[in-house]
Amino acid sequence: MSIFIDDNQIQLLRSGAEYFPALEVAIEQATQEIYLQTYIYEPDKIGISIGNALKHAAQRGVSVNILLDGFGCKDLPADFVKDLEITGVNVMFYRPKISPWTLKKSRLRRMHRKVVVIDGKIGFVGGINIIDDHNVPDNTPPRIDYAVRIEGKLLPAILSSVNKLWRRISLLHLHPKKLEASQFKTPTSKPLKLDVSPEKTLQQEKKHVNAAFILRDNVLHRRNIESAYLAAIAHARTEIIIANAYFVPGRRFRKALLAAADRGVNVKLLLQGRMEYFLMFATHAFYAAFLKGGIEIYEYRKGFMHSKVAVIDNEWATVGSSNIDPFSLLLAREANIIVKDKHFAMELRTDIMHSIQGGAYNVLAEEWSNRHIVKRLLSWLAYGLVRAFVGLIGYSKQQ
């Protein structure tokens, strides 16, 4: 169940071009405490810049706590981490034992969420890792992704979440100093405000917004994100737009989309058109049924799309880290923000439609059935492998 809280200020941030400057400003103005939790931290131009800001914060007495996923950051140089720690930054890894040669149940239970909380007053939630948007193969255009900057009454819930996870990992790693650092101190500084020029009207924070912070884990919040999607889809009246990079929905999700289309809702899917991994072909397994059911499918081919967002009826929107696939919905720790606000929803919808019109290919039913026999065969092979792999790894309450 999604608990919505009113009176929030929420700003949509489009990709790293808007996210990283906002994040760096907030870090530079922090006075007491920073939590940063991310799946990937790449020591490229962006990673170094954010790292420097975190080090400067630690040097002026701010408690800086970074939690990185052990698999997503497996290639992060030890010297980079050591340099952070020397300046006073607390760094820990979530499940650092990757276990590449075994099928341990915990292997795919990753921390995939991307959440930052600063001084208990400013939060960032979305799908953007700490990596340069231009750090992509083949000199393609920068990747597309989203995050939100949040102030308001939703912050205590976000702070509680990051604080609890940090404390839990501290206990598992037996780091008493890091556990002590996780004790939240009531902030006394004034709320931070970004200096946004009047010309950038679409980037202004939306005030008095009704929003919810939803998690997915393997104990108390197993189905929260999927259930939020399903509830919104079931109540959709006019339009559903989903932009998702790794889209392998389960049976209930597929049935919900097809039922919505059948009752006259215009359903649009913006999916990744560039296959980064073989298992991504599993996305194609449902093309025929979706197209036959009247669902529009667009493949973003201009560059790499890392988006995990949706807009329904121009009033419900979600931005977060959760893909619509078994790994996100059944295994990983994820975090999404759901916003019930027409202005925010319209802003996000406008941006998704811009991506569709500017870099996406419309997959048509007749073309798919007549011309893509090999892709269809590969898609079912990939889908079978995904299901078998997830089934083999298993589903348990283990965190």
C-alpha cells in the first residue's frame, strides 16, 4: 500500500545534466549529514566531481555515509575508495561477496536503488547512477534517465529508510564507528534552495505536491512497487505511458496492460531499442500479444535509455530505480517516488513524448509478425533463460 503525504516540493531532473549539478549544490551546502546509496559509482568525470564534493563535506565536519552495491561497484578502484575514507567519508558495500562461480540465493539480491538524503531536508530519488551520461559505448548520444529532488513532509520516510539500511549493513560489517555515524542529528540549518533561472520554468519545483515513497525488498515490501503500478493501471481511464529500460513484465502485469487497452485506454510503451545484453531479448517475447491487443510499442534507438518512469491519466506519475523485470520486482532493493500532481505528470509526459518523437522507432504489428522471425525465436529463448535463472536462484526472505 502506498502512503501518500501532501505538502512536498518536487523537481523533475532530466538525466545527469540536471541531476548532478543539483546534487553537487546540495552536497556543497550540507551542514550535518549525507547519505548516498547507489548501485553504480564510476570514477569518471562525474564520479570524481561528486567524490570531491563529498570529501569537502567530510572535511568540514559533515557525516558522509556512502553505501555502494558490491556487484554494481565491483570494478571501483580500491585507491578511489581509500581516498574517500582518508578524508573522513564512510564507505560500505552492500553484499561485497559476488560469488561468481556459485548459485547462491543472495547473488542477485542487489541494492539497485539510487537515493540521497542531505541534512534530513533534501532528498534525491531516481534511476541515475553516479556515472557520466556520456560514458556510453560507440560514441552514442548521452543516456536518458530521470530523478527527482524532494523537500517537504515526505523526507522523514526517506531518511528513515536510508538510515535503517545503513545501520543494518553497519551491524553486519561490525563497524561501530560507522554505526555511530548513522545516528541522525536533528538539523538546524535552513532548507536549501537551488538557484534556478526564470527561463527554466519547466525545471521549477512543484510545491504542495502529494507523493509517496515506495520500496521493494525481500521482507516487508516484496510487492509494493509492482502493486502500486497494478493499482494505477487498473484505475487508468485514458492513457498509460511507461518508459522502461528493462521490460520483462510478469503475467499479472501483462494482463493488466492488455485489460486496460481492451477497455479503451491508450497504452504506450517506450522501451530500450539497443540490446546491451542477450537476456534483454526477453522483452520481445510479448511484442506480438501486446501489439495484437492494441498496445503501442516504441523502441528508443537514438542512444541508451535507462529510464524507469511512467505517467497515467496525466495525474499519476512514478520516477525511480525499479525496472519492470524479475530482477527488480522479485530480487533487488529498489526505491520509487509516486507523484499525484497534474503539473508534474504533464511535465514528465512531455519529456517522454519528446524522446518518442525524437529518437524512437514505432514497432508495428504487421511488420513484427512478418519480418522478425529470428528476433521472435531469440526472444522466447532469452525469456526462458530469464525465468529458469530466476527460478534456479530462488526466492526467499533473505535480504
